[in-house]
Amino acid sequence: MSSTDHKYDILSKTSSLKGMRTFKNEDLILEDQEELRKEVQKVKESRKEGKWAIIRNIKVVIRDRNKKDNNK
């Protein structure tokens, strides 16, 4: 893509593809890809322990299933 604004414009229009099996994902530089792999591993380990865990902006958000506080 020639610009970040153009990229986000295109990504924002993907919601019009409802009913189609599509997903959107940003291209990441190699360092961010490696960081994401590590974070995915943390999520998998946390879920095995019975915790709620997701990745937001290449960072892990982990919560106990019965608590509302965040542990990062």
C-alpha cells in the first residue's frame, strides 16, 4: 500500500463482505512477527491454566475467569 491512510480505508470497508469467510490482518515487520509468536504462546499457556486470554495490539490481556482485573 502506498500509504497508511489508504490501507486503513480499505480495511474499514471489509465489513461490507458480510457472509463471506474473510479476515483482515496487518502486515507485521519481522520483529513484530516474532513478538506476536511469543504472545500467542503466552495466551495458549494461560488458557490451559483456565484463564481468559486474548491478544490486543500485539500485547496479551490475561484475566482470571472470575475476576475483572487485567494482568499483563
